[in-house]
Amino acid sequence: MPATKVQRFKEMSLIEHLRELRNRLFKASLAIVIGTVLAWGFYPQIFEVLSQPVNEIVEKAQENGRDVRLVLGGVADAFILQIKVSVVTSMLLTSPIWLYQLWRFITPGLYRKEKLRAYLFVSVAVPLFVSGAVLAYIFLPIGLNILFGFTPLGVGNYVPVDRYLSFFLRMVLVFGISFLAPLFIVMLNIFDVLEAKAITSRWRVVVLSVFAFAAVATPTGDPVNMTLLAAPVLLLISIATFIAWLNDKRRARKRKDDPVLGLSDDEASPEPKPSTDL
């Protein structure tokens, strides 16, 4: 009988595993390098998109008599900035390729059911993360407007471009990752680690924790920005809790139909009833 993929994966030697990893890393790195070259050619358009939120605020600030602008402080800063933007853009655009290479390295060791769960996780995680990143891009000017509003009249506020990009990426990552929290709730429930009642019984702690995270993650910590991040996250957590509750109900019915599934680890299974057949 031919060996399965899982058996072949487990039978591979350390050298074979390292060789497989090297091949996957080479393909992923090649894709990132090619993406970086392409992003380098479209750098003006990419930088215009990245700087659009702050450009709107800079124009409004200058209209109100405040000197706010993005600046470069060193001779080589413009060159380094273009490299950073090109590499980050390439990492984002080529993510399906290098994630696929990583996935192909891992999947031979997974069973079919584990693969289905992983596919479900990835298919939901990507749109959730993108939604959070888009929301951050939309609401970023609100936070910048509040921050630049503290600039006194007659005082110049010259923001280094690299610091702005770090601030921009931080906001995108924070919003994107926070949108993944409900997905982890559902996955923990699927693996029978977390029940819905554990969340509903501590809903005050959940709400407080989300707002505390929003206060730390948002740039200003004011109620407006906190709510802009906390409200959609709480909505997604509510949806995830409802899905977990439905799964708990389904699991409870299944255990009721099969007494063995309802036993704890230290309980013996019931004795089978004697057959009455002659």
C-alpha cells in the first residue's frame, strides 16, 4: 500500500527537510526581489497613496496658519526611503506567493481535517485584516488632524517621512490585527478550547479590554479614535460569540446523542447493553 503524504513527510530526513525549506525560501525570496524591482518603478505613485492622508491635513494646517510638512533630514534619506517603501510594498503584493511557499512546506505534515481548518482560517483572516487596514487608512486623517492641531501658531512642525511611515504602518497593523481577534475566538471554540458562555459571562471585561487596547493602540487615545477602533471590533466579537454559541449547541446535541462523547477524561465508558438476540 503506497505511503500517504503525511507518512512521507514524517519519514523525510533532517537534510531533506532543510533542502525543502531552502527551495521554498529561495522561491519566496525571488518573488519578493522581483516585486521590489516592480515597486521601485512605481515608487512615485505608491508614495502618493501613502502620503495622501497626511497631505490633506498639511494643507488644512497651512490654511490655518500652522507650518506642518513632511521632511527628509539626511543626504541618503530619500534613497533609503525609496528602498523601504519598495520592499514593504513588495512584501504586501507578493504575500500570496511567499505564504503559499510556507504553506506548501507545512501542509505535507497535516491531516485532511487540519488542512480544512487551516484553509478556513486563512480565507477568513485575509479579508478581516484587509478590512481593518482599509478602516485605518480612512480614519488616519482624523487622528493626524488632532495631533497636528496641538502645533502652536508660528511654530513649525516638520515631520520626518520615515517616522510618518512608521506611524502609518503601525496604525494599519494595529487595526488589521485587532480585526483578527474574533477569528481567534471562533477557532478556539472550534478546537473546543473556549466556550461562548465564557465570553458572555465576562462581557464587561471584554468591553473594557477592547477599549483599553484601543486607547493604547490609537495615536491620540481620545474617545473619538478609541470608539472608531473599538466599535467595529466589539461588533465582530459579538458575531464571533454568536457563532461559538451555535457551535456549542451543536456540540451539546452531538454529545447527548452519543453518551461516550459526553464523558470526561477520567470517566469510564458505559457498559454495553447485553444483546437480546438469540
